[in-house]
Amino acid sequence: MFDQIRDLYQEVVFDHNRNPRNFRVMEDANRKIEGFNPLCGDRITLYVKIDEGLIKDVSFQGAGCAISTASASLMTEIVKGMNEAQAEHLFETFHRITTGKDEAVNLEELGKLAVLAGVRAYPARVKCATLAWHSLQAALANKETTITTE
Amino acid sequence: MTSAIRSIPRRTSPASGVDVEKIRADFPILNETVHGKPLVYFDNAATTQKPKAVIDCIRRVYEHDYSNVHRGVHTLSERSTQLYEDAREKVQRFINARHAHEIVFVRGATEAINLVAQSYGRKHVKAGDEILISAMEHHSNIVPWQMLCEQTGATLKVAPINRNGELMLEEFEKLLSDRTRLVSVVHMSNALGTISPVAEIIDMAHRRGVPVLLDGAQAVPHMSVDVQRLDCDFYVFSGHKLYGPSGIGVLYGKSDLLDAMPPYQGGGDMIRRVTFEKTEYNALPYKFEAGTPNIVGTIALGAAIDYVDAIGMDAIARYEYELLRYATEKALQIQGLNIIGTARYKGAILSFTLDRVHPHDIGTLLDQLGIAVRAGHHCAMPVMDFFAIPATARASLAVYNTVEEIDVLMDGIKEVIEVFG
């Protein structure tokens, strides 16, 4: 029935939505950011532990749709262990591809995140996929306010 | 793979006197397909689709009658002015206002509320005074009052609702104080479908000499409204939710109240005489209609009113009630579906959540089946907070919807649940 939309709702997305990874409060985080999408009400709290420019640990809590939950879950898996520059670079690549500014998309750049690239065909849902990433970017920049996707 | 276009059999409607087949034929957009499926449009609380009568009216005015209003002595200006003022009289009759000059044309319900807040409010509300609203207001009936409170030092009071999404009248009455300067409440909630007990609200407020504004954006398309019988002091609604164009709405105000209010915006048409020393304002309703108005939109709103009048508001209300009852019965049979908004008196809105599927995912998946529903907080974040949910999916019905479309929706919801396991 939903064959046409499988490019967006892939099994990996369902999996991460049902069982989000790193979905926990982190007591010893040294960065904590509230992310909010005012258009839909999705909220995320992102916890990051950074040590000498290295992302030692990252986790999240919150309520959102399958796309935003899966995106946050995948993100925490992937950026753990990266340094700030690597995470920043991945955010830029992800943002560029999901907002559809590239004509030719090189999904290999995204690695595991490629499952979310289908969101580019659904402009109304792009912000669901990027909420966690905007929060991470704010955490890396050490911002202290709530960030929004708007 | 089921890409074949499903044919939707359309039985005649329940015993309401509405010939839904005939009505559907009036709405060209209902022939659209979305993702290869027949469009099932259930986002009517956001905006309704337009009948051919309205679309044709817009075209006809631009092709034959269009010029500026209240200006020229030439034929087209006179014709446009006549049509524009005819529309005012249609609105007057439609909500049974005593006078045509009690009908002020604005951009929509939002602008109408802002007008009252900034004109009536700035004049009558002082520091320490109170404005009373309910807990199920649309943001457009919250923010203008917060702005007024910030400007004046007044306080915004909020009457609570119960778990069914009904106003708690006794609490409301307790919140009416000798500092209450205005009550502003929703007639029918866009997020929950609740119809407010407006007769009691108005009675309680008036006994204390407090005027009442009713936000009728959702009510006007679904029930007949008589502002004299209600005895409300202000009533606001938007044209685009009533099968008319967007960008045109109505502020009704009792003549003596409007008369005593200062203008909202300055400009052309709202003046009688201007010198650099002093300006004499125009009479009602022109005092509140600065600048060239939405001429064709206003005339087309008149056409929309003619259209619903021909069907009959009471017949529409009966038909939609049957649809809502059917939809509610079907929805209650779906395990894991929670209806948000279970008031005893409800208009044609079915807001719901699913246990394991977020409303956005519901919205995107149903769209794949050609079904348009709204997913989100419906510009009523405090209502979402009250029910401790981030959002709902909302199917809002109109007179062109059918029982068969509700079956399509319910089947769609079951498929969504299945996909998410």
C-alpha cells in the first residue's frame, strides 16, 4: 500500500523509531541543548560529552515523529567518537543533501545516514530529519539557549 | 503494489436533506487525484475548497465589473461599489446583524481580533484590568490579548477545560471579576471540535456588564449563527473556511461599541476630511476599512454565502453531524486510536492520536493514500500541553465529504497502524 513512500520510511527508520539508540539522560554530559520545531511541536533534548574536541558520548530524549526519532538515533550512533570538525562536516553534508540543493547526490558521503536522504522529496518533513543535527551543531558551538528549526 | 485508482462508491447521504453528489459536482478540485488516488479532503478546518460559484464570481468580476470602490463616478467603480456593499448586506443577513454598518471587512478572524484588542482594548483596558479567555483558544485568540496586556499592564485570565475538552463553566464564572474588561472565547474549537456554551458565557458576562467577543472562525461554516439572538458584542470569522477566498474576513460589532472605538489603521477611505492639522474620521463601517480593500475577495465571500444559504446552514449542520457520528463510531473501533476532544456538543472535527505512530507520520502516510489531514498542534499549543501530547492528527469535515470517504480514512488509519507494527 505504501510502496511509493518506502524511500522515506525504510526498515532502518522503523527500527530506530521503535528502538532508538542512546535514548537516555546523560548525567555527566558537559553540553545539553533543547531542540524545538515550533511548526510541529517536536522536542529533543540532546546530551553531549566532549573531551578535548572529541565527542566521547552523545544521547537524547524527547518526543517526535519516526523521522526525527530515527534521525536523532542514527546521529548519536555515528558521531560518537568523531572530533568536532568531522561532526560539523557530516552535518553540512547531511543538510546539503536533505535540503536538496545538490543536483547529483552522492549518497556514499552519508554512509549509514543515506537511509534518510529520501526526505528530500518531502519538503514538509526535512525539518524532522534535521532537528537533532541542528541541536548537535548548537551543542558543539556551546550555545545555551533552546534552538529551533525556524 | 496497489496503484490502481480506487473507485469510491458514493451512496446518497443520510437523512439530512443534503444531496452530497450534487454538492460534490460543484467543487472542481474534488476531481483531483493525489499520488494516483482520488483526493479525500479532510483538512477543512484549515481551509475549505471553493465551489464553482465562488471561482466563477471572481472571474466574472475581474472580467466585467472591476474597479476601485467608493471612489469614482464612472460605471465600473459604481458597479464594484454596489457589489461590494451587496456583500456586506449578505453577511449582515447571514449572521442576522441589525445593521449593515456593523459588518467590518478585514483580512480574516485574526485581524478582526487584533482590531478589537488594539482599538477597543487600548481604549478601555488599563493596568490591573483583566481579559478572560478559555484554555482551548487558537493562538489568534491568545496572542493579541497578550500583546494588549503587555501594552497596558492588564492580566490575561484563562478559564480551564476538562478532560473531554469542555469549558468548565463554574470555573469560568469564578474568573469573572470586577476587573474583567472583556471576555473573548472560541465558539467552536479548531483543535477539539468542542462547541462552547456561548449562551451561558454571554449571560454570565453580561450580568457583570462585561462585553463578549466570539471567535467564530470554525463555527460559522458548520452552524447557523444569529448574533442578535446570541447577543454577543463582537463576532469574528474568516471567509476561506466558509468556502470563500482567503484574505477576507468579518468583524461584527454592536453599533454603539464600534462607534465609540478609535480607528485601527489610518489611511484612505476611513476619513471624512483631512487637513494637516486634524482628520475627521468616516462613519461606520468605513472608519475601520482603511485603504483599498480586498474588493473581489469580499464580493466572492458574498457568493460563498449565497452558496451555503442555498443548501441551508441547518441542513449542513445535520448532515455533518451524521458524518461526525459515523466517523466517531468507526474510530472507536480502531484499537490504539485515541480521540482527543470528546465534548458532548461537538462540531465536525475528529482529532486523534495513535498509540505508536506520531501524527506527522500519520499525515505523510495518509497523504500517500490521497487523504489530506492536518498533523500538528493546530495553532493551539496550550491545548496540546493540557492533554500532554505533542500533536494530533485531525480530520475536519465539510459538507462535501461522504460516509465512503470516512471508510477510506479509517482503512487508511488501519494500514498506517499495520505498517508501524
